[in-house]
Amino acid sequence: MRPTRHTASQRATLALLTALLVVPIALPLAMPAPAAAQQGQQPSAQQPSAEQAPAPDVEVQTTKKTTTWYASPTLIIVGVAAVVLVIVLVGVSRGRGGNTTVIKD
């Protein structure tokens, strides 16, 4: 059996896919672990000093923002995708309707 030769676009696609698979694996190996980098260092927040002023009082107020289901961007995108899928399926089914065979007993 003769080996097949890949075209330039196939080689480029294979190289891109290989890079996309290898880069996420190689990045964590190249970066030092946060715990290992800070082993010999003491955090400055744990060392109290007489010169520091007391921490200011901070008030955090949160407001809950809700949207109705028909105004949610995620549901709008899902709805548009469903409508496009139905339109494509109807178009495909109409195109295939002419080749039906009817067998009468």
C-alpha cells in the first residue's frame, strides 16, 4: 500500500491542531507553581507594624439585577439557532420530496 501525501493545507491544519493540543499542556509545565515561588517569603500582611493606620470601614452594597427570560441574550441566541435549524431542515426535506416511490398493492 502506497503512503498518501498530504496537501499544503492539510499539513497546515495538522500543524495548527497539534499546536492547539500541545500549548495548553506545555504552559503549566513552564510556569512555576505559586506555592513553590513563595516558600521562603513571608507575606507582608501578616507582619503588623506600629506605623500602620487601622483599616478603613468599607461598606459593600450589591444590587441584584435580573432579566426576564425573553430578554436574556443566551436564550435569544439559542432561539435564533433553533429557528435557523428548523428552516434548514424544512428546506432539505422539500428538496428530497420529489424522489419518493409509491407502491400500490
